[in-house]
Amino acid sequence: MTQASLFNQIKTKASFLCVGLDVDLDKIPPHLLKEEDPIFSFAKAVIDATHPYAVAYKPNLAFFEAYGLQGWNAFKKVIDYLNAHYPDHFTIADAKRGDIGNTAGRYAKSFYEYYGVDAVTVAPYMGRDAVEPFLAFEGKHAILLALTSNTGAGDFQYTEEKGHLLYEKVLKTSLGWENADRLMYVVGATKAEALLSIRKIIPNAFLLVPGVGAQGGSLEEVIQNGMNSQCGLLVNSSRGIIYASRGSNFAEAAALEAKTLQTQMAEHLKLSGLI
Amino acid sequence: MTQASLFNQIKTKASFLCVGLDVDLDKIPPHLLKEEDPIFSFAKAVIDATHPYAVAYKPNLAFFEAYGLQGWNAFKKVIDYLNAHYPDHFTIADAKRGDIGNTAGRYAKSFYEYYGVDAVTVAPYMGRDAVEPFLAFEGKHAILLALTSNTGAGDFQYTEEKGHLLYEKVLKTSLGWENADRLMYVVGATKAEALLSIRKIIPNAFLLVPGVGAQGGSLEEVIQNGMNSQCGLLVNSSRGIIYASRGSNFAEAAALEAKTLQTQMAEHLKLSGLI
């Protein structure tokens, strides 16, 4: 999916919500554990209930990988299901991959072609040749970690060189890479104050913003500092939506949480004149 | 496996060779493609032929992941085979994972417990809470990317803060993390000159050193600058060994290349008085 199509979807749905699919068998409604494939059953129900309010879904690979082959199989089924039933939704494999040239190319091929996602999150530490292979596919996007929402983000991402921080260097350097127009960036909602300076470096790129909700980030601040003329935001919520209830009403509860966020997003899109 | 056991294996085998299993169906001997599971058949033959000369095996996950469920299944079979037939060999999942707290814990559990490897390579960009979960398992090791062997390493790893480079900061900072004694580090053989200063920061840790052979790193220099009193080195070779021949003699050719490296290693271990 191109960024222009993504913006069209955002306008159509009046939403820039990404639902994070962090499927944890210890947290899903117990009655689903009897199903043949509880991971997929849970994800499918959440998708069916939340799709009117979301423009993107982000399965976190760690949760799927933790269940071995069963988990990978469920991941494939989730992406297949999304592509078959909701092809207008943007799909992100939150995999945070990062490896050198020939190896990165393997990962890219696997996620884009075998699984069929629109985007993959990628780590910057190994530099250009770990990321460019993810940018070599038309309509596909690498989402580069820039400033993450976790506490450990402070360990290295604020490393200061000649007055510039490492995450700023990551942003600036990446602009010189081949097919840099296919790059998006991860910026945590818990670092919303940094969005103003980030937007000076990358005014046009889409940002994937985790950390609203359970992690304490503010949707208002993210919008105020990070929205651009193409919206430019995909705000992710995972636990706040998918684990809103552990009862048999879990899907309805997820839909309600998603709708609440979508309603706030719609207001801001209207206020900004984007819809 | 503890680091003391690993050192014992190094002494017993007179080798600190790690064989990288980057299984690429486009490069393996064509006659293997007729097998039911060509990835596993190739890896098994290489392992059976090279095990007397190696102390460790490092499947690179990207190559396995590229083949989807078939690849993951083959990866599990490779580790199961190693654990069943060669339990004294150290196994490394070269996965370069990096994700926050609860998610990192999922990855760690999957690789250590479901697949049963001894170590996983991990990326440092997200900081402490992306790595510590990989250090919470006794006898298991996180191998942290420090200074990598690829050309893109220069993009961010040499970022200079107050006279110190980012990879040095990664090394120093990581020493303060919980269970830091279970850390090992990736330092590329193409950066052998940096090993002297690296050894001042982490005199005791094991280093996983890729880049000898195809990538142009020098084994002599790595040993000269990086060896410590417990050897402290696992030198990896992938393509130079596993693709030594594409004929029906591929396993013997791989063994020959592994033996050549092992012979050089044995000489240095003797010269250093370690065996």
C-alpha cells in the first residue's frame, strides 16, 4: 500500500488507529483456549470487531514466535485473513529486524512476499545496509526505530554527538538512503515532546506511535506535535484495546475502546481540516 | 552451557570455530533439492562433517525465516539434532532480536526453551530492558551487537560522545545490567584493530567474531588483539565453509575448510599456553 492510499484510508475511516495484536495466551479469554487455534481465533475476533475503527493492524512477532511453529502458523493466518477480508487495512509486522545486506534481503522477502505484510519494523544499529533491503519493494515500507517508548530508550538513543542526539542522527542519515521515501519511523508517545524537533527533520514521513494508553502517552500531545498535512500518524494501541475484557464480550469491549480512540481521532482530523 | 564449559570444549577440541549455518536453497548442492527437507538435510550433513573441528553452530534465522513455516520447522530440527547428537556444541540463534521488556521476554523464552539454543544475538538500540530479559536464564547467553562487520556499521556505531564511540558506550553500559556475566558480544573481524580497546572495557567476555573469510577479516589479527586467558573468542565462518563445494563432496569440502581453520586455531591456542 502506498502512503497516499494510507492517507485516503485515514480520511475514509476518520481514523489513524493501529491495533496492536500482542496475542498472549495467558491474557485472552479462557474460553478461547478450547479452540483449535486460540491465537488466530482471538485475533480474528478482535479484527472483525475493530476493523471499522482502525486503519492498520500490527501483530508483534515476539508474541507469535513465543509459540513456535503454532505461533508462526497463526501469524500467517492472521495476515492472510486481513488481506482476504480487509485488504484496505495496512499491515505491519512488528519484528524489529536488523541484519546485514544479504540477510536483511531474506527477511524482507519473507515478510513482504511470503507473509504479505505492507510494512516491517526495522532496527537502525547496523546502518544503511541493514535497512535498504527493506526499501527495495514497491508499496512496502520499513518502519525504522527512532525514539522508542520504553525506559531503556535513554541508554543509547540520546547519545549526543556535536549537539545532536543519536535518534536525530538516525532520522537525518536515513534520508540519504535509497528509496528513503518508503521509510516510516517509530516514535513513542511517551516522548511526544520530541515530536516537534523530529517533524523538523522528517516533515513528511509517517510515524508509528506506540505507547498511548497502557504506557501512559497522551494522544492529544502526539497529535499536537506530530500531525502533518497527510496526517502522518499511525497511533498504536495494543493492550488497552485487545484486553479490554476477558469475558465472552471481549470483542465488543475491544470495539468500544477502538471506537473511543477513533472518535477522538475524528475530531482532531476535522479540526485540522483533513476531513 | 556455562562459559566455563565452553572454554573446556575449546581446550578439548583445540578449536574456537563457530560454523555459521546460512542455508540458502540457491547455493546448496542441487541434488539436495530432491530431499523432503533440503534445508535440514544440508545442515545435518554439514554438522556431521564439521563437528570434530567446531565448538559452536550459528544458524542465521533470516535464512530459515525466509522459507516460512518450512524454514522454522527446519530450524527446530537443526537445533534438536545438535542437542541430541552433539550436546557439547554451543548453539547460537543469530536472530538479532531487540524489543521491549515483556516482548523481549517472549523472544527469550521461545529461543531458550522452545527451540533450546544456548545463546541469542540481540540488538542494543532499545537499551537495558530489551536485553536483560535475555540474561534471566541460567546457562543461557545474550550476544549483544557491539561493532559489526558490515559497511553500514559506520553509520551509527562510531557516533562519538565526549571522546567515546557508541559501541564503546554499549559495552560499558551493558556491564551494569543484571546478570551481565551472561553477556557476550559481537565484534566483526573486519574491525580487528578495535579489539585492543574493546578488551580494555570487557577483558573477560566471550566475543563472537564474524567476518573472517568471505568478508575479509584476518584470523591472525583477531587472535592477536582479542584472545584472553579463557580464549574468549568464537570465530565464525559461514560461506567459506558451508559453500566450499556445490558438488556431491560438499560435506567433505566443508570439513576440509573447517579443519584448516581449526588447525590454525590449535597452533595459536598452543602458542598462548591455553592447551
